[in-house]
Amino acid sequence: PEEAMIWNWWDWGYSTHHFAHRSTIADGASHGEVATDFYGVRQYHPGDEIRRIHWPSTARHQEFTVIEYVSQQRGSVTIYLDLDASSYPSVGDDDAFETAVSLAATVAAVAIRQSIPVRIVAQGAEDHSLVPTEGIASLEVVLDCAHGAASRVAPRVFAELGARATILSAAPDGININRECGSTHPDALLQTVLQTRARLGLAFDGDADRCLAADEKGNLVDGDPMLLVFARWLREQGRLPGDLLVTTVMANFGLEEALRREGIGMVRTPVGDRYVLAEMRRRGGTLGGEQSGHIIFLDHSTTGDGVLTGVILASIVHRAAEPLSRMAQAMTRMPQVLVNVPVRDKSLWDKDPLIAQAVARGQERLRERGRILVRPSGTENLVRVMLEGPDREELDEMVGEIRQVMEERMAAP
């Protein structure tokens, strides 16, 4: 049709608006015909219905997305997006749901930069949104944006949801990111929560993929108790498949015990969100994360999103009958002892039978009261030995025994 143009998707937003076309056809990932709800973006029919599009033979791909870019009110943008991740097709190694969100974000970003109103019609929102329709109206919250990526996004999101937010560290100048602020330096957040009597504080890191919290008493709440809060809440909603949480080997043993009391299973992976995500997908899980505050809600994203994490936590706090401090107390953090042992060759520690016996004796002594984690450093010729359990003196004694055997067997020259 004469009102539609075909563009590479990186150019579609600007070009469609610039030429005042009613729709844009963007190349996608594979195959041929336009589907009614392909990638979650509703097919648009300007005038006559578009039944088939013949793509030029020079095209890189053979699949298309048709998006209604200009609504009936000229100069505004309407984006249709399906929030049900399970309804998306799998195209090779691409994550179709993430692609759909990326496409919508591309168009919205172009429009916002040009001061064009954006309207998002989210199909499936009532069934799949983690944030209730009533939002977080009147919730008093402190946001520390780390002079980073959250500086513009987080204040606007919380304002749109009706929160009464006090904003910290939201004036990035290109070099002050994370400087004495954000999740790596939360002191100012904790103090401000107490001064303002806020019910919640949220600290993002520079690129806003992580979020730590402060309870109403000004105590820091890291990713471990946050994961417990999220797991309990999702299970209450019937949205924690298999009653399973995926986290890393660095999660405190107290989280494992708290989840066990709740009847929720926990799987540990190596450190790193990519390992968490892979295990979530393998087991069909929807919640995973790390002590650092990097949380993945797989129904909505394949990576950590600090602002999303903060909004969901704020929603839970807003509706809960008890404060965050009480919810976090459901997990008792176990004492932890960590020693670094210099060795000749860090790759050989698990091949020495006497070291293996020393570790096994320690674990037998702890039984289900704690755990022992031995792992080589990623950057130095060290072996890190970590013990967690209820008795600090006992842990000190046990780690000393393991360290002595390791030094006798593998001492650095």
C-alpha cells in the first residue's frame, strides 16, 4: 500500500515519522509471510488488508513485523505488545520475547526523543504483569540512581506509578557514576530513608541492572533476602513453577534454610547471571538472581533490570501487612568465614585426596547446619575456602584445619 514503507528496523522509527507514513514494515529473523501477532506486535492494516508482502531478493531475512506507528491522532505513537512470554515463537537462537520488547523500545525511544506522545497497548497485561494495576500510589520511597542509567528512568517510572519518591544521585556528568552512591555505596540511601521516614529505599548500580534495598529502619537488604521475598510472593500468586529458585554458590546458607522451611527448592550455579539464566531455562524456572541484587524475572526479562526489580519490591511492600524489615527477618544470615590460600597450582586442589578428605570431614561435621565451598580464584593463584554455619568459633576451627592441609599439600613456592 502507498502509505507503508519498508525499512531496515534500525531506521524504521525515525523514517516512518519523518515521511508521515501510517505504518512501517521491519525485517525480522526468518520465513516469509506476515503473521497476525508475530513477535507480539499486532499486524496493522492501513486501508486494504495486507495479506502477503513480497520482500526484495536482496533482503537479509525473510520475516516481517508490521507495527501501527501513527495512531488516528496524528503525531502520536501506538505500540501493541504481548506481555505473555510463553506465546512467542522460537526462532533459531533468538529470544523472541526479548526481541519484541526491543522492537517496542526502539520505536518508543525515537518518539520520545522527538517529544511525540507514546501509547503502549499491552496485551496480556492483566494476567502476566508483576505490578498491580493500582501501582504504588503514595508509597514513600527513596531512590539512589548512582548518577547512572537509572537517573532519568527510575524517577519517572515511580512518579507514573504514584509513589512519593525522594531522589538521590540522579545528576550524571559522565564521570561521577557510582561515586560514593548507588548500590556499591549505600550509606546516603540508608540515612535518607531514616530522615524521611520512608517505607523503602532502593539503590541501583551504574548500569541499573542491579538493585539493593533499604528497609524502613535503614538496614541494607541485599539480594538474598530479596530473593526470599520474591519467591514467597510469586508462589502465593501461583507463578513459581516447581517451587524453585535459582541462585549462585555465593548465596548465604541462611537463604537455603529459609527456603527449605517454606518448601521452596534452591539450585546453585557458578557465579554469573548467564549461569543463573541457563539453569532457569533448563529447569523451567521463573525467578533467579544473585546476592548482588541482580535479579531475573524470566516471565519479563532474560537479564537483570534494577528498575523492574525495585518496582516489584515496592509493589510487595505497598500491599504487605508487615514492613520489609519483618519480611527480611524470615532469613537468618549465617556467619561466614573466608580464607584465601596461596598455592602452586590452583587447578589441582580437587585432585588431592587428603584435601578432599579434610573438606569431607568438615562437611560431615556441619551436616545440614551449614556448607563448605572451595573454589579457585579466577585471577590469582589462590584457592578460596568459605564456610557458613551457625557457630563462628566452630567455623574458624574448621577452616584452619582445611587451610593447614591445603598449605602442606600445595603451598606456593
